[in-house]
Amino acid sequence: MNAETIKKASAIYFSLLKEKIIDENSEHFQTYYEPEVRQTVLLLADESGTYIIESPKRIHLVVQPTGSVFATNFTHMKEKHRQIETKKQFHIISLIIMAFLATIDRNQAAMIRTMREGISYFSLERQVNDLITNWESILKTKPSFGEEVRIDMKEVVTTWKYMEVDTDDYGLKKGHKRTRIGLIASAMRLLENEGLIVILDRDDIPKAIPKTELFERIEYLYHDYDRYELLKELMTAREDEHAENPSH
């Protein structure tokens, strides 16, 4: 490993740290695929607890869930993203993002449709509300369901149920984080900041348009995690599938 290789690899890695994604138009894209440079970048990523995703036209850098020098706890997350004030809000925002991913991660037709039309915040609010209502029904027949899947469903259901429902654009224009639409706006901003979606019509009926980069994350990263697949299944869980067996 010579000095020139280290210099090229470092430039690529620090560019990824800053931009999170580099595409085929970047000066670093072709250089990355020089065998020694690529090996060095992968080594840098591994040593710092990050992970490289390679797609045909882009290179992504993501943080590993554990053991990363860049991983943040809830306190650091709150400092970076002012819209997240409490752990309850953090849990709801995570649920909103997962519901969004489950909606687009279905089939080719769904992918094309959402890339063309997007998903409005109000449509996403209805989806999350239907999900929460369904979880509430499941918990009535199987109270331990949330514990089994390691989600604090009772708190999520209670928080969402008693959260203010926006009747106008107050939650959007005033950044009202304590309303359902306000939290959805916060969740979508997190994805926007990562360069994974585009938000249109902010001042009217806002909607999120997933970018190709998001579908690449799903295909090359999320599908490798059993936890993601489990959570995606929970987005469509039905009451009759999890009811207690009366014979037990």
C-alpha cells in the first residue's frame, strides 16, 4: 500500500463521509474501483464501523448499527435533529419511516408509481393510523405481541392515539412537532437530509418522492437484515394472524 493509494482512498472516504453518496459523475467514482484503492477504502470503512454499498452508478456510505465511531445515541440524535424532542417522538418517527419504506418496497409497479407520483403526507398519515389501529386490536387479543417483536407497541399506540390530528396546515407551516402531520414532516426531513427523497409542494399538500438512492439502500442493504424484513411484515400485520389461540 503506497502513499498515492492511501491519498486516493482517503480522499474518497472523506468525500463519502461528507456527501454520504458519490455517483458516476464524481471524480472519485472511477478511482474507487482501482483494486488497491477500493481495498483501502473498504478497510477504512471497516475500521471506523461504516459500510460501503456499491451499486452500478453510485457508492453509498452507511453507519453500521453497532460498534461504529459515528453511531449516535438518542441524546446526540436530539442535538443534531432539533425536531426530535423525546424518545416517544423518536419511536413514532422511526415507525413513520418504516411505514414509508414498506409502502415503496413491494414490487416494480409500486416502485415506478411512487417515483412518479410520490406519497403525500396525508396518505402516509392514514397508513400509519391504520397500522396503529390494527396494532391496538392485536394487543387486545395478544398483550405480549409487542414484547415478542421487541417494539414498545403500547406506548407507540397510546402516543399516536392522543396526538393532535391536523385540521389545517398548522403542523406543516409552523413546524408543530406534536401533531401527526408535523412528525411525518420531521421524519421525511430526515430522509431528505440523507439525500434519499425529494419533497415537493411543501406549502400545499406536501409529498415525498423516493430517489433511486433509496431503492438502492433497500436492495443492497436493508434486504440483508432480518430485522428489516420482520418490521416490514409488521407494517401489514393483521389482527387475526396474531390472535391468541383459545385452545391454549
